[in-house]
Amino acid sequence: MNEKTIKLLKPKYDVIFQALFGSNKENITQSFISDILGKPVEIIDIKTDDSILREYPSDKAGRLDLKTKFEDGTICQIEMQMTDEKNTIKRLLYYWSKTYSKQLKMGSDYKELNKTIGIIITNYEVEELEGIEELDTKWQIIETKRGKRLLTDDLELRIIELSKAEKALQKDKYNRLAQWLTFMDNPNTERVDEIVKENEEVKKAKNVLYEMSEDEKLQRLAELREKWDIDERSALSSAKEEGIKQGIKQGIEQGVENTKLEMAKKMKDENMEIEIIIKITGLSKEVIEKL
């Protein structure tokens, strides 16, 4: 195989992210999460595209890109978010709360709930983090009046912004998380070629990605996901302009929803599998079947 002739798929797109880290070949998922958390972890279970199920008909459903369980019982969930829908924090909290509460089965004791770490990796700068230069931030519940005591270690949220990876590498070229994110953003760069010379774990991930990038089905999914990202950004831009008249928040939400429905209908007309349409758009099976 001539590696130089292959255009590598971009792991920042959720379908590729799931395929790459879901298999945990060469223990790359364990290495990646360890570098995010800044400490070694032992992964004993991995799930991709995990559904956050509705408990009631009015509940919103969601899908996680990656959910892992550590040897000590800790659950770690990761979501890739490409487009800023102005709901990043609430989205992260919602996914964390669903994952945390789903641990408790009927008749179980609250003591059986394990620590849950929610991680979101964004392809944009999060508005609420304006002024923070760090590549990643860690959030927990603290008491603010008397010395900021930590209430519980059960809740831990991590927000990571892809756009800050380059600046982090300029400050410290050995920043392992920044190296991972640079690879995820675009593995077809000279910068990544330099990274794999000294980061063995990213090199392993790149080798796995070479194999994946020859898969025609994954290539097609990646093309659709990238097109979806471009269309969604365009819809958001138009929605913001229209939102000046109708109310920005409402305009953006409607623009995103219209784009999802239009994209799903096109894919359905091409006789694509329902599960693939769900994966790309995030729409429910019920909604897609009605199109």
C-alpha cells in the first residue's frame, strides 16, 4: 500500500471518529482519553453512537459518539460537535445527566452511581469560554462562598476546542492533546507528519486511519457528513440574517431543523439506509420515515 497516494479521512467528523476510536485498535482510544484527562486510564468497555433514550414521550433523544467504561467503574463519554448551535453547555449537561442517571436500575441504591466524565470536542470556539486561552477546560461543582470546596467528584465536564490546537502547539510542540487534535482536524498535513515522528500513539492512530480510508462505505459516509456540515453552516448563516427580523435564537433553530429535514429527504430519495441517515442528521427514525 502506497500511503502517500491515500487521502486520509478526517477524524473530526463523527462517523470517522466513531470508526477510529470505537475499535480501540492498538489501544489508541485508551491513549487518547489518557492524554485528555492527563492520567493513565484502563478501558474495559467501549460503545459508539450510544443512544440517550427517552424516558417520556416529551424527552429529547440524543446520541453519543463514544462511551467508555474504566476499570474503576468511571464512565467517560465523548461527543464531537462540528457546528455551533448556541447550546453547547446545555447539550453537554443534558448528555452527562442522561448517562449518569441511566446507571441506576430499578431497586438500585444511589451509592452504585459511578463518576461520569462528559467531554465535548468542538470545531468552533465556545462563546461561554471567551477570554480563556487554554485548549481544554475542566468543570466541576464547587462551593463558592467558603473556599471553593469540591462538592463531589462524580461530575466532571471537559470542553475542548479544536481551533485552539495550533496555538497550543506553538507554545509547546510536545503538548500531547494538541497533537491529537491536530491529527483529528486534518491528518493530511506536514504538521501531522512531524507529530508522528515523536508521538508513537498518534502514529498508531494514523496507521489505523490508512486502513479505514480505503473503505468505500466510510468514504461515502465522510463525504455526506462533510456536505452536511457545509450545508448546516450555510443554513446557520442564513438563519442568523433572517433572525434579525424574527428573533435570532428562533431563526437559528428553525434553520438547522430545515437543513436536517432537507438533507434527510435527499438521502432517503437515494435509498440510503435509515440508520445511516440517523447517524448523519441526528433525526429520529419516526421523523425520517414520514419524509
